[in-house]
Amino acid sequence: MNQNLTRRLFLTLCLSLFITITFAQNKLKVACVGNSITFGYGLKPGEAYPTILQQLLGDKYEVSNYGISARTLLRKGDRPYWNEAKYQEVLALNPDIVIIKLGTNDTKPQNWVHKEDFVQDYEDFIESFKNLPSHPKIYVCTPFPIFPNKFGIRDSILVNEMLPDLKVIIAKEKVKTIDLYHTFAGQSNLVFDGVHPNKDGSALLAKKVYEAIK
């Protein structure tokens, strides 16, 4: 093999490597933050909504699942998301897009006794992402309806107290809304235990998030 051919092959290899690295670096990072619904509780591998969202968005996006079961948005809740290593991980990711799906577990009696803190805690949570160097686009998902009240989670609290609070938070923080409450209203066939989405419900959730992003 002569030197010119060797040089051309080397340059081609370097160019291919450069393109691969550049493409990977240019992917938009999507962080899905939430509780068991985001995590994919009760679903088979590949059925959690962030995984489906990755398929819908394609190769230009990199979707990460930061869902943790039973976690609350409230700092004084029984299992605050604030205290988890994954919260620090998502901040360190410096994402371009953040999808927040929290609030369901906050309606439990032991958590909603701290309801006076909900608005401020949620605003602080949003601000923690706004202050990142990436200045991500932030989407707040309203919680699913409950079919029926289960695990201490109460639909009446969602409707009468939390949804009005979220309306205030979203308006003040000027973030995007993904209305999952009304999307899933009257569709108990899309959850398998009154709270968590089944395969079809998870697919619908991913579709709504995809439509919001695109």
C-alpha cells in the first residue's frame, strides 16, 4: 500500500470519527423526571414512556429516564425527589429539555398536610433547572386522574387543589404544560391498577410528550 493511499484512508477514518463525535455531542438531551409512572412501574422492559419517547424522537435526541417510584415534589413529603441521587444526576446532565411528571404521590394524606409548601417547592424545583447553563426548555405534566382513589392517592385533591396550584405555577414560571389529567380522564382502560399506565397508556403518554416537544 503506497503512502498516498494510506494517508487518504487515515484522513477518511479521522473524518468519520469526527462526524460521529460531533453528532453525539449535538444530540438534544431530554431528561424525564418523575415518579413510578415515569420509571415504568409494572411495565415490561421497553414499555416505559421515556423509552417509547426515544423511539418517537429519533437519533437527534437522547432521552434519559430519571423516574423514581413513590417520590414526592414536596420537600417535606415522605420520599422527596429532592433527596435522591438521580436529582443531582439530572442537574449534572445539563439537559436541553426537562419533562417533569410529579405530584401524584403528594396527594397522599401524610404529604398533603404540607400543601402550603407545594407552590413554592414546585417553583424552586423548576428554577433549579432554569438556572442550569443549558437553560433547558421545561414541560410540566399534570398528574393522571385516579381510577379510583388508590394507595392513599386522592383524585379529589388533584382536581380541587393541586390542578389550580399547577395553573398558578405554570403561569408564573412561564413553562410549557402537558395536560395528562384531561387526556386520561374517563379512560380507566389505560391504567392497570387505578394509577399506573399499562402498555397502551404509556404509549399515549409518550405520544403527548412527543407532540409537545415537536
